[in-house]
Amino acid sequence: MTSHASTSTSPVRRGAPGWLGRTGYVGLGGAVLIALLFGFVFVKGGYLLTVMQLAMIYGVFCVGLNFFMGYTGQASFGQNAFAAIGGYGSAILCVEYGLPPVLALLVAMAIAGVAAVVVGWPTLRLRGHYLAMATFALGLITYDVSVQWESLTKGYMGYAGIPPLGIGPFEVEDERAKLVCLMVILVFGLWVSGRLRNSRFGRALRAISTSEPGAAALGIRIPYYKLAAFVIAALYASVAGSLFAHVVGFISPEVFGLQMVVVTFTMLYVGGIGTVLGPAIGAIVASLLPEIVRSTGRFQDIAYALLLLGLLVYAPKGLSALSGLGRPRAAEPKPGS
Amino acid sequence: MALLEVRRLTKRFAGLTANNSIDLDVPEGCLFAVIGPNGAGKTTFFNMISGFMPPTDGTIAFAGETITGLRQDRIAAKGLVRTFQLVQLFKGLTVAENVEVGFHLATRGGVAAALARPSWFRRQEADVHARARELLGFVGLAGVADQDAELLPYGQQRLLEVARALAAKPRLLLLDEPAAGLNAHETDALAEVVQELNRKGTTVLLIEHDMALVTRIAHRIAVLDFGCKIAEGTPDEIKRHPDVIAAYLGTEEAAHA
Amino acid sequence: MPSLVELVQSLVNGVGIGLVYGLIAIGFCVIYNASGIVNFAQGVFVMLGGMFTHAMLIKLGWPLAVSALVSIVAVAGIGVLVQLAIVRPMWNRKAPLFAIILATLAVQLLIEQIVILTMGDQPRTYPDFTPGGPLKIGDIAISYQLFWILGCGALMVLLLTLFFNRTRAGRALRACSQNREAAALLGVPVDAMLMLSFALSAALGAAAGILITPTQYTAYGVGAPFGTNGFIAAIIGGFGSAPAALLGGVLLGVVQSGAIVVVGAGYKNVVALTILLVVLLFFPQGIFGGRGKKA
Ligand SMILES: Nc1ncnc2c1ncn2[C@@H]1O[C@H](COP(=O)(O)OP(=O)(O)OP(=O)(O)O)[C@@H](O)[C@H]1O
Ligand SMILES: [Mg+2]
């Protein structure tokens, strides 16, 4: 990896730090398994292709969320708001204003980014339950607006007829081609994530996640970095929302509702939060799990909720990677003590 | 003009005056120690100087500039860097990465640079890498550079925190009980590190309980008791000061009894 | 510009809904004070209260009082179940704050989906407790249900206050809230207290849901907005006493229904959430700093 060129000065630096977390070879094995799986899905086609496409889209979302929750150790329960901005932005810009999909995606991303700055600046000063509730509120507000503002969003009924991705006359219509396209985008997202993680910027984020006093004492502008991570997560979320709109061709408020929060957290948690590849692996694994038990729709949401609860209750150490949030309650160390 | 000038610094918590109108001057190049019994208000004093707690009253000037009420990172950027009584390591990071974070102020580049990796940025990262290892060598942690910081034994965690603070190139370094929990050997190593960096020009303000250590290395000592500065002077003056013997050594004996 | 009548009317409506928010807010406070946990699934108790009562009252034809009581007990039971199966194991393992919040959110999703599967996703309602009405004062209409809400709300706050001040269990719960470790050392069964707090808080939520359903409707998804509004009320009230939480709820309800007159009913939650964000913006520690700071 070019991003580790500079590490060559050190003889015993472990592999690529952070790409897989502590799971190391287990994770690597998982990656190989996923590659095989990919091949299988690709050859077999059919419904599994759709499942994989959604896994890639959720993967993009989770890789972004990982910036804020994994690297920086902050909780946001409202990142789905930015996915909704991306999704509706793409849909409206394409259908109403005839923008080409790629341009719509970029414009929606810019809107989501600006929204994240405006909203994040005051919100991120909060901590603990207040931060959780404020971010949760963002998601709820966006949901309500997308239901109520019917002239813009078509309300409950949702927005149909969104054109597929494409540049100029080339449209990605074939399901396999869509999957490849999404995979390329996800890999690019992972590359960005890896590069940032192992840089001055990423180190500052990760420092904040374990000790805010320690980071501040070394001159790290904590509000700035938290906001930056939040905005990056929002940009990824917006792209995921846009991709969903273009790939599925239909969006409704439900797509970006509470389920999205729970599903993406499950993925992040399954894959390994705070690592580079974890969110993508988690997205794939958690997308396939419900398919393996052959359940759909409502049962799928129930399966997610149960899976997540099981993990949270019986494998609480899995969350310790979220080191900043990993402090037990009531044990918030006093600054400077 | 002293490097750090503290005037009438006061901190009141509900029903408790943790710092009562403290005046203190730390001249440039000095190795200054603050001592006092448990709960005397030493950490509170540091917290206010480094911006982690707003003072109830009083002013703090650093290098002739008022820094009262500035945010922590602004104060750090001016060259006033601290360590913590309860170590504040970055646990998810390796030992070397902890020190690399210390170079934050001395380096630049954000998202764009990290993605594009222009040559100056690559050079800077390599440089940070090398210098982090140098610093780890300086405090005797070169052998564990690639370990997870949280796996270090306690004594080495303290040393790592010092190394990390040094990376920020402080003009004034505040050390809050850096020798707490260290064994005799580690304490000596630490003392040497502190004296060495002081000789190289870093002004040091040190909180310490270990009287023997303090009187050995400090140029000047201030004594806090119940939030008040009860004495200040050279180690010899302090050792003979009757109030200090009463307040400080008295409680020490009580604690040992 | 809305007329004076409209404004007064909205004020009256706001008091009604606000009292309900207040009851939910008290539910938040009870759990929070006993354990330091904010139960984000608080809203589903409200939803379940309305749904259960509807099922018994309309589908089974049971009398209202019986339906309401059975619903409250059943929802309290669900609260205990959530605590036993999920919150307690996590709490005992010192799971991070974020994980517990996430777990309560997952519980909310789980219960919502189960409700859809078993009871369907259609909104439903049942008539006011006392038929007839509304009471007309000039052009202002006051539905009889509002008096039920007022009466039951006041009664519950009174009972709660008595419970906390006069009974052993109540005092033990308060001891827990002040200092958990010390309470445990003094022999207060902290685990049992946590369970009690969930039962109480679920019962309060259910009661709120039962009271409010006749004035609007209930459906699987009403939990999240009710829960959030209750939390906002708790923040305004300062997470301290029951009357303060109730007052916080009324304040929120009135402002919200005033806003409805101006921007339309569809946006009432948006208005409340915006109020929350604004409150948090200007009072980042919560309105009543000290205590809420821990939240
Ligand atoms: N955030 C706070 N809120 C209330 N009281 C505090 C706070 N921080 C410190 N105190 C109180 O102020 C007094 C001084 O505390 P401080 O930590 O400054 O003492 P210290 O001299 O550093 O003691 P030690 O040697 O034990 O570290 C103590 O009584 C302490 O309980
Ligand atoms: Mg101290």
C-alpha cells in the first residue's frame, strides 16, 4: 500500500496497522471468504445480486459512519438524515431538474456536507445522552420532513422512476454492472478511509476517541476535528443515499428511517468498529445473514434487532474498540485530573 | 519578566476554595517544583494554567501574553504543554503513534494532504516517524515503540506521556506527579530525563510528592497547603521553612502513622 | 394570522398533550435517576399502552377500566422484561453508554416490528372516556378527555411523590439515584430497584398512551416521536423532580401546539425537535445544568 511507504523506515511495524484491527488473520480469512462469495453471487446472479448491491451501499454508509464513531469515538444516531438528503437530492435533481445522475450525486453531497456543518457545529458540543438525543432528533426531523413535504418528496408513497447511474449516454442498467460499479465506489471509499486513518488527520481523530484531555493538551482542536469527522461521515452517507436512489430506482421515507440506524450499527459492530475494512466486511456479512435464514421484510428487521441485541448483551467487549465511548458510564474522567 | 506569571489565581468549588489567590513567577529556563499534601490544590492550579478549568479569579500570563480563559489547544499552541496525574494515553494507538500525535502542533496538513500525499507531506510523515522514535529512545522506550500503548506497564505509560508532551516542543512543560507509581529505578530515569530536557532549554513546572526527588532536581520550590501558597524558595530554604515542616512533613508523618 | 380563538384553543390542546409528554418525561427521569440510563425505547411503552387498550376495549369488548388496568400491568411487565433480558446484563457488565442507548433503540425497533406482525400497521383509536362533549366556553372547545388527562396526570404525580417520600421502596429508589454505590453498601437491592424503575416508567408510559389515544390515534410508529418529546420535556424539567418534568411537558406541549397553528400539524414533531436542538444549542448542559449535566 503506498500509504505505508513511510513506514518502511521502521523494521517491525506490524503489517498494515488498523486495516483489519486485532482480528488480523481471522479478518483476512474473512476477506478471502467474501471474495469467494462475491464470485459465487456474480456467477449465480438473481436475487443475491440485489442483496450484494445493497450490502455495498450500506458498506459505503458504514465506512463513513466509522470515521465519526470508530476513529473519533463519538456516537451519532442520526446519520440516516444525510443519507436521506443524498437520496432525495439525487431523486429530485434527476427527475425534476433533469440533472445527470453523477452531477446530482455530487450536488446532493455538497448539500449534505453544508447541512452537516450547520447542524454539527452546535450539536457536537454536546456529550453523552445529549449528543445521542440531538443526533437521533436529526434523523427523526428528516424523516418527518420527508413524509410531510409532499410537494417535494411525494410523502409516504415515495419517489419512483429515478434514473440509474451513468455518464452521458452510458447507463449502468445491467445488475452485474451495477454491482461492479458499487464495488468500485466502496473500494474507493475504503482507500480514502485507510489513507486518512494513518495520517496526521487520522491520528488526531483517534487520539480524541480515547482521551480528549490528552488530545487537547497536545494542541488538537477538538471541536474542529469532531466536526470534520462528522462531515466526512455525512458525505459518505449522502453518497450511500444517492446510490440507493439510482440503483433501486425508488426511495421512500422508510428507507432512511430508524431501521437504517439499527441496521448500520449492527454492521459496524459485526465488522469491527474503528478498523478500516471492518465496516465493509460487516455490511456484507450482516446483509447476507438474514438471507441465509431466508427471511425477508419485517422478519429481516426483527432478525437485525435480535442479532444486534445478542451482540450487545453477550459480546460487550466487541464494543470496546469504540474506545472513546468504551468508558463505563458514570466514570467520565474529569478533565485534567 | 518571567515566562509564566500567575496573579491572584483563585478557584472555588461549592463550599471549597481549592486555590486561594496564588501568585507565582516561573522564570525562563527554571526547573520549578510545586509541592503540597494531598488535596492541597496542585492539580487544580495546573488545570487553570493549562486551560482545563476556568479560574474563579486571577490572571495567568505566558511569555507576556494573557492566556486566562483560552481554550486548551490554544494554550498548547503557545508552547505550554502539560501531562496528567491520571495518565491520558491514546489507548487504541501504538506507543510510537502516541508520540506522533505529539507532533501535531509542529506539523501541518489535513484531509487533502493525507489523500494527495504531496512530497512535502510524505517527508513530514517520515520525519515525524523518525523523530518519534528518537524521543522514545530519549526516554528509554525505543524497544516497545510498536506495542499497543495500553499494554505498557504503568511506569512506562508515564514516561510515554512525557515523551509525547516533549514532541510538542513546549517552552514550558507542566508535569503533574510524573513519578507517581514509579519504582526507584524508574524514578531516577525520569529525573534524568527531566533534568536533561531542562538543560536543553525547556522550562519545567513540576508537581511532585517525593520530597527527596524534588529537593534534588528543582531549582526553586513553591509549597501549597489548603489552597494557599505557604512558602517559596530554593530547596534549602524550603527544607528549613517551619510552616513547610509543619504542614507538609507533618501530614506525611500522620499518613505514615 | 391565526385568530385569538385559534390561539387559545391551541393552548388548551397544548396543555393536554403537554401533560402526556410530562408523564413520559417522568418515566425517563425515574429510570435515569435510578441507573444513569436514558431509555430511548420509552416511547414504545406509550404506543403499547394505546394498542393494548384498543385491542381489549374494541376487539374483545372489555370495559374501559379493565382494559386500561390490564394494559398498564402488561406494559409494566414488558418493561421488566426489557430490563431483565437486556439492560441488566449490559449494566452489570458496565457496557458503555452508547451501547445501552443502541440496545434500547434496537428494542424499540423490535417491539415495533412485532406489533406490525401481530396487530397490523393501521392507525387506530377509541372514543373519549366520557362520551359527549366537548365543553364549550365561548368559542373554545375543551374535550372531556382533557379533564381525564389532567385528573389522571395530577393523581399519578401525587401518587409518585407519596411513593418516593413515604414508602420504603420509594426511599430506596431515591437513595439509589443519589449514590448507587453507597446505597448498595447500605443494603439497598440495587438490581431490584432498577427493575422497579423500569416497571414504574413503563406503567407511566402506558398510562400516558391510554390517556392520549382518544384525542388522536395510535399506531406502531408513534413511539419514537412520543419518546423524543418526553425526553425533551425531561430536559426542560431538568431530570430532577416529577412536577418539574410535568411542567416541562406542558411547556413543550403549549409551544408545540402554538406552532402547529402557524406551520401546520404535520410538522409538530419537527417543531419539537427543533426546539430541542435550539435548547441544546443555548444550554449545552441542559436547561437546569447541574443535574442534567450527567445525562
Ligand atoms: N472538579 C472539582 N469539583 C469539586 N472539587 C474539586 C474538583 N477538583 C478538585 N476538587 C477539590 O479541590 C481540592 C484540591 O484538589 P487537587 O486535585 O487540586 O489537589 P492536589 O493537590 O492535586 O492533590 P493530590 O496530591 O491528591 O493530587 C480537593 O479537595 C478536591 O477534592
Ligand atoms: Mg493532583
